[in-house]
Amino acid sequence: MGAIPTGMKRAIDRCFPFTTRSLLAKWSYELDRVNALEPKFQKLNDHELRKYSLSLRYRARSGEPLARLLPEAFALVREAGSRTLGMRHFDVQILGGIAIFNRSIVEMQTGEGKTLTATAPLYLRALAGKGALLATVNDYLAARDAELMGPIYQALGMKVGVIQTQQQTNDRRQAYECDVTYGTAKEFGFDFLRDRLLLRRIREGQTDLLGAMLREQKEKNEQPTQRQEPYFCLVDEADSILIDEASTPLIISALPTDEQKQEVEAYKWAADSIYEFIEDEDYTYDHEKREVELTREGRLKARRLPKPEAMERTGLYHIYEYVKRAIKVDREFHLDQQYIVRDGEIVIVDEFTGRLGEGRKWREGIHQAVEAKEGVEITVATGQAARVTVQDFFLRFEHLAGMTGTAAASSAELRRIYKCRVIPVPTNRPPRREQFPTRVFATERAKWNAIVSEIVELHQLGRPVLIGTRTIDKSEILSNLLTERRMEHSVLNANRIAEEAEIVADAGHWGKITVSTNMAGRGTDIKLPPEVLEIGGLDVICTELHESARIDRQLIGRCGRQGDPGSYRQYLSLEDEILEKAYGPKKADKIKAKAQEDPDKEHPEKIKMFYRAQKKVEKKSYRSRKTMLYYEKERKKMQRGMGQDPYLDTPN
């Protein structure tokens, strides 16, 4: 199997299916060729290395297929990494890069160096002169990775750009003109929409009676920021962006109308009135579909309740909708779980990353209903000037690829929607991660007490502990319990973004205790000093199952990186939200009652019950994404049939 070491070959044969083994075997011959070129490039001085890179660029732009240039390009990047950063690409990283070049989403375990792996395929695609993008989950990671990997590209004569949220238009345009550009999926998508609106204005201006002088002004000051033909994008944390955020719409709002401004009073009235409505008497709640329906008595109550003068012209149907929306928000949207209040604004907390969804808003009046619930200024639900879903944006690229630590479970969805195969790449060193038995408790309070006891025991041994929680409020609960026990600790959640890098940098030190939402599971690296490695490495405590098993695996992956020792344990309680989200409160109560009959905290059937619930929730989410994809396709088809741009709100 070519240059792949015998041990790695055995791991591939044992762990991967036949198709994956065949592809890895095929690509291993490319790896052979890359390795064979290494001595040649080691003899070149820096000037000669750069000159060789420029010759590859000339060959690529003269029409030579990039696949033929792959061995030389990858060997060049490996040598540049070794010289500029002291980081030589491992064989498995080169193998991962080859898979990325061949439209794959590579699954690499956390700590295996995805950031360095990305440089080779990005460089190779950039040789074509059409721009290579790397999309990640937040501004911090985009800036960090661009700065960290920049010397590699610069040594090979390439320019690196980075897109940040607060950047001005000219700076964005310059960043996109670079050979390689780092940024977030959200910013790439919004820039695409802004360019779409700009191009429409320019097209409309071409028939303006002011003539050539006006067109010249537009050409000077109003130019699109992005390259107009989307060529290649490598998506970091691909499962999070391409699946979890796939249906998230990126929307540029139109100007509000007077009628929309009057809705503010209706949102306030509904938020104040919902406590008059009683479940099963005035309304019913479908836990499967998460929908509220008013009964006859509920509709009568909605009509009779006193209303502000501004609602005089509001129709009955809309009054019912305001009430149903307010009830739904009161039941499903909670402070420090789905959102926080910052500077008088509602900021969404991403369920899948634990980070703040800056600039994002819930649709269909939900965001305004949450604002009314919290008593902050209600933003007008404006119309849409332009919109695109995350999924639709990435489907526009001629070449697409991704990297993540957890994608195998979603391989069928990624293949069907994005035409990308999922390729698990073997680890550079065998993992040494130990799993402690999962424990189940009758109540959440008992679970927290057991968690604190384990933290105290591990702390006395000197082992650093990372405790993952689902939500901000749960991280605060645990923090308070640790404070009561006088246990010094750090808290990492969406309220402390600025200190994130510093907290994570210390999380692997002797006796360190870090309480975190799942944001610590994405794009961060916890380094362990030698004295910690000697006593067993980092211990990870998972306090609850997430709605996706991939998020749990991301958190677990913080320990046992690059062959380091580590351990983890999953804690569960019969009061955890996953059971109710899967089955609804009535069925969940029956399941809990039956489970409480058995006091065994580690009973296999009791544990399986939680994982079955998690799979049920995952299936619900998948069906929702599937439905969203169908309606997006139908909407675009209809707009194209009417001669409209499917991303804009009015005809071309």
C-alpha cells in the first residue's frame, strides 16, 4: 500500500469499509510521489523554492490539470511548513489533503492537525488563479488560522486574506482578491448577497439617462467584493456548517413599512397575555411537531382580552397567531439556553457550537416574540431584500470539500446533498483514550452532586478536568456548586468570548478545572505539559447528551489527542431534556417511572434508552433539513420561472 506504514495499513484494513480502503490505497500512491520529492525540495534554498512555486502557477494557468501537479504542490507545501513554522506534514495529513482535493469531507480526530492539513489542498486549488476559500465557524478562528498558516503561503509567493465581521467593503474586496481567503460561512454568504444586490443596481443603472458618467462612477465606487464564479471552498467543522446550520437563512432585510412598525404593540400584548392561557383548556401543544394550536375557548379568550388601540385593525387570524407564537416562545426559548440578552439585544446562542450567533435572527416572528418576552426593544420584522440558505450557498461552488472530527454518522446526507464522500483518515498515533462507565441518576441534583464529587477526586490527583454542559445556565449551576465546595475553576461559555483563548490555553495544566459549554469542542487546542501526561492526561466529563451525537464526540475528543493519554465519562439523569424532546412530557414521564424502578446507575438498558432518544431527535432534525431543502428548491424553481433572481425579492 505504498508509503503508508504497515501499522497504519492494518488500522485502515481493520476500521474502514472496502470503498474507503480502495480510495486510500489509490491515494497512497500519490503520497508515495509526494514523499519521493521531499529530498529534492530540501536541497532548494528559499528563493528557489518560491521560484518553483511560481512555475507551478504558470503551468496551472496554462491549462495543465491540477491533479497532475498535486505531488509537486503538496511536497512544496510540506517543505514550506517545515521551514517557516517548524511543522512538517505527517503522512496522514498529506493523505487527508489528497482526499480534500478529490471533493471529500475528511474525518480527522481532534488534535490531528486539520489546520495544517488544509494548507496543501488550498495551495493547489489557488494555483488556478480563481481563489480558494476556507470557511470556519467564527472570526477568531478565521483570523487565527490565517495568521498561523500565512507564512507557508507567503514563502511560496501567495497572498493570504481574511474576512472579519467589522471589515469595510474595500478591505473585503482586497481579501477576496488574495490567492487564499479565510473567513466565516456567514460572512461569505452575506457578501454574496450584497454583491447580488449591487449587481442588480448596476444593471438597472445601465439604462439611466445620466449616461456614461454615472456608469463610470458606479464602476469606480461600486464593485462586487467576491469573485463572481465560486470556484473552491474548504469548509472547516463541515458537519456543523453543512448540516447543523444548513437550513439557516442568511437574510438582508428590506426597509420596514408603517404597517410593520405597528406590529410592535401586538408582540408586546401577546407576551403579556399568554399567562391567561391554560394548556389543554385554551391550547394544545404537539411535542412531536412543536406546534401550538388554540382551542375554541382559547380563541374566544384571545378575542375578549383587552388590547391596545394600535391593534384595532389587527384581524382575528393574526391575533391568534401572535398568541400561539408567544406561547411557543415561552415554552421553548429560554434565557441562557437558546439566547442571551446583551446591550439590550437578543443574541442567539448556537445549540451546536455553544457560540453566539452574531447577526442571526429567528424567522417568522419568533425573534420579535422573544424580544417582547424579555422586554427589550422589538426590532421590526422587515421584508427580505435578498436571502440564501447556508446549504444553497455552498452548493454553488464548483469544487467543495470539508474537514471535521465527526462526520461518519452523517455521510449519507453529505453525499446526497453535497456530492461529497466522507473519508475517515487514520490517526498519526494510536488513541489512548479511556472510557469510564456511564452513570444514570434519578434527578438532576443527584447527577450534579456526583459530578462535583468526581471533580474533587480528580483534582486531588492533579489531573486537569474539562466539564462540558449543554447550555449557559447549566454551566452556571455547576460553577455555583464548585464555588460552594471552594473549588477554584474557570467558566467558558458564550458570555466570555474575549477570554476564550486564555481559558483554553490553561485548561490542560496541573489541577485545572474548566467548566464549558460545547464551544470548547470546536477549533480549540488544549495542550498538556509532561507532568500531566504522566498522571493520565486530561479528563472530560460530559454532563448531558446533546441533540446530536456528533457534538458529544467533539467534546470527548478534547482528551486523548495525538496519542496523549486521557479519559472521559458520560453522566445522565432522568430529568435530562433529551427524553422530553424525543417523546414529549407524557411518554417521557412513563419512561422515567419505569427506569426509576431499577436503582442500578450503570444498567445497560437504562443507558441505551438515552441513546435511542438521541437518535430519535437526530432523525427529527434530519427530516426538518430534508423538508427545508425541498421547499428551497421549489421556491427557486418558481422564481426562475417568473424571470426573477432566486436570491433577490424582486424581478431582475
